[in-house]
Amino acid sequence: MATADRIFKEASALSPSEKAQLIDKLISTLDKPDKEIDELWAKEAEDRIDAYDQGKIKAISLEKVLQKYR
């Protein structure tokens, strides 16, 4: 963990803009495509659309959703 601590100490000295750029680069290394997960999400989306079309579920307005979190 000494390496991570050293890197953190160095990164802490960066400007806010440089920190943001570093964070973007680090996060992008975590987001690797996964065909199986993509297929599962596509199926879930299709299932939800079908359920909506068949009247099994109803849409909720954005305003109503946002009220829940205010």
C-alpha cells in the first residue's frame, strides 16, 4: 500500500483541474466492456418496454421521481 499512499500524496499536490483529469483517467480504466452484462441489460430494457406496452407497468413523470429525492 506504500505505493498507493505515495501516489496519493503526489496527486494531492495537483491543481483541481489536474486532479479531475487524473480521476477521469483512473475511472476509465475500471470501466471495461462486458458482453454478458451488456446482453443482460439489453434484455432487461426490452422486457421493461414490453411490460410497458402491455400495460403491466406505468411510466412515472420525471417531476414525480425527483420529488421522491427532495
